[in-house]
Amino acid sequence: MFAVIDSDVYFIKEEEVKTPSDVIPTINIDSIDKEEERVKKKTWLKSATPAIVHYITLFIIGLCVWGTLWSAWGDGWSLNGNWFRIAIVGVVAWASGQVLQGITSLPPLLAALFTGIIARHIGFLDMRHHADIDIFLRKIYPVIILGKGSLAWNVNYMKRNWRQIILLGTVPWTTEVVVLTVCVHYFLGFPWLWGVLLGSIYASVSCPVTMPSVIKHGKLTKGAVEWPQLICTAGGLDTALSVGVYGITYTYIFTNEDSDVYRLVKAGLTLFVGAALGFVWGTLAKLVPDSRDYYVTELRVLFVLIGGLFGNYFTGAIGWGGTGGVAVLVCNATAASHWVKKGWKLNQNPAATVYRILWSGLEPLVFAYTGTFFVIHHSISETMLVGLGILFLCLTIRLLIAFMMCWNLKLKEKLYVCCTWIPKSVVEAVLCPLAISTIKLSQGSHSEELVYAEDLMRLVVQAIIITTPIGFLLTDKLGPLLLTASPKNIERDPKHYRRKSNSEPVNEI
């Protein structure tokens, strides 16, 4: 006999009818929610444990280092000592940067910069009172950041795309330097040389800010454009121009030499001499140490690192400022190309790891100590307002020129390049306080030029604060939209995409 219950048919035996509640097992929703919550808590704790232990380890190591220094040198490293203040500002800058990046994903350098500004205005630290230390450190920073970037250069890619790299790396930079020099001369009363000095660092693009996003977005497309290499190499050429021209102009302003002819010859040869020295040292890194040496890894890293530091200090000491920075770029790129042939992967080798670790420690120091030079008072409002207009004008012209230099790219790809060409931060932060520190140590011989050095500092810090978050966010958020091909393009472009079968959707290779 059969019966119909709730539209379902059941076979009835011995007059017993099985209802749906008897057939379907009862499920306790509350118990499932509690179990999922318990698993989530356990998973979060398990995933967070390594990070927590990591920071605890760093804290213990930091305490031990401070204790050692205090025990060895006493008052200077006491809680109110000068060296302790310098060190603790760097530590707070690093910690605040980690917090900012963890909460907002913005670059940690912004937190470090504001840490320095706050430390200056509460009277805790002013690096103007430690100008000799500041100048010493600012000759180390370029070696690390320039060496780190050029270790990622693919020389073969540069040979294939040399025309676009040169145009994208030089034409926007040159245009912005000229426009800025004219603007600050007529609107802020800068001498022409000081305008060039400001322009040489103001026009520098900061690839380290956008490179993590560029690498991530580059994986979305398998087209002909190698995005990390294009941005890294063209940006590296831009940086080489900034460092070289700044060094030339800085030396011309602050070095007193009898022969004007020698000064002009030196200015004309600085970039070429730096490139030649870097190529020779990088080629020498192919020969020494021997690849069969038991300590080949350690010696390779020390060879380029110590050589770069020596070159930057030595060329500065003999009045050839800027030569060392260019030499470091060329040296590390040349050495990396030789190491690839001997089995090391490009930018994924012990040398690249060492430079990344060194920069992760030095980056918060650069921006925190730069922040201590920035003085806020009522008289700077006019300078900052004019500077905002100049920044908008220079950035607009720069991006238009960069857009035109990407003639072989699609419209969206050109816009993406423009996004990556917005940030100004690293070279600006490294070089902008040098003029102030030099004047402070000159014992009055350049005191009349301090007003220009102060305005230079304010304009550069303003540019860092405005352009860094804008450039980073535009690159990071618009990258997937600008680089991912549309379905229409997928069907039309068989080089980049394929269909596995008639029933499968189109997927990117």
C-alpha cells in the first residue's frame, strides 16, 4: 500500500508511515556555528603565531644590542643620551611603518617621515644638531637603494628595448627639471643653479614604492610587455640621472675650486666616468672570486657592496659627487648579468637578499631623519601654497610626456605607466637634507644660501607626502583594470590566450 505525504511517496509496511522528520536527520545549527568559530580562532592564532614570535625575537635582540652599547659607551646610550635618541626614533619609525602598512597597505615610509616630523616638533630629535652623522649616513643610503634596484635589471631586456627605456627614463625627467627650474626661479626667487639642484631630485620617480604592485599585476598578463623590467629599468635610468646631476650641481655649488674650466669638464664627464667605473668593477666581479671558491657567495656580496661604499665615499671626497651613485647602478647590473650565467637567478640570489635586508633596515632611518629637518611655522604657508601649484604643473607635464613616450602600448597600458610615474619619495628623502647639513658644517661660508636649502627641503617633503600615497593607490587599485584583457580582446588575441576545449571557458596562459 502507498501513501502520499507532503508530495513525497513512501512505501508503508505494517501500517507504519515514515514521515519526513523521521527520514531526515536533525541538524543543530548552533553547534555548527560554534564549531566554525572555534576553528577560525584556532586557525587565526596558528597563522599569527610566527609573526608574533618574530617581533618578540626582534624586541629581545634590540634590547640586547642597546644593553651592549650602553654598557660599552655609557651616557651616550642612556635613556636621555644623544645616540639613544637617534636610534629610538629609527625604531619607532620602523614600528609605525609596519602598523600603517598592516592597517592601510600604504607604504611604511610615510609613517617614518611623520615620525621624524613629530620627533622634531616635540623637541626629541633634530638631525641638524648631528649634521656630521647625517651626511655620513646619506652616503650609505644611495649605495644600498641603487644597488638593490640594479641587481634586478635584465641586460638582455634592456638591449631589446633600449629605445623605449631611454626615452621613458630621460625625456619626462628632463622636461620636469626644466619646468621646475623655471618655476622656482620666477615664483620663489631661486638662483638658476639652486633650481637645477632642486629639480634633479624633485623629478626622480620612486620605483620602490610601486614595484610590489607592478610585480603582482605583471602576472595578470602574459603579453609582450615585461612590466617589472620596463618600470624598473626606465625608473633606474631616471634615478641615475637624478643622482648624477644632483652630485654635479651640489659639487659645483659647495666646492671652491680655482679653475672654472676644470669644474665644467668635471660636470660634463661625471655621468660617463661613473658608468665606466661601474662597468669595470662589475666586470671584475665576473672574475673574482672564483666560482669554485668555498666562500664564493659571501665574497661576491662583499665585493660589490664594499666596492660601492668605497666608490661613493672616495668620489665625494675628491669632489666628483654623483659619480659614485652612477657607478653603483652600472656595477651591480653588470655583475648580476655575469652571475646569471654562472647559475644565480636574477634578483633571486644571496646578493639581492642582502641588499633587501639592508634597505628594510635603512628605509625608516632615511625618512625619519629627513622628517626632523622639516620645520613647520607660519611663514612657510606662502612657499607651500606656491609649491602645491608647481607640483601640480610639473606632475601634469611629466605624465603627459610619459604617456607620449609609450607610443607602442595600448591606451590602458599607457595610463598604467603614468600611475607608476607619480610617486616621489626615495631619492628625494635621501638627498634633500644634504644642502642644509653642508651649510651647517660650512662655518658660515654659505649661510646666505640657507634660505634656499630650507625651501628646497619643504618643497620636497610636500611632494613626498602628496604623491607617494596617490601613486601607490592608483597603481595598486587600477592595475588589475588596466592590465587585464577584456573578453573581446581575449577572443581576438590568440597569442596571449587559448581555449582548452569547446566546453571550457577562456583562461589566461
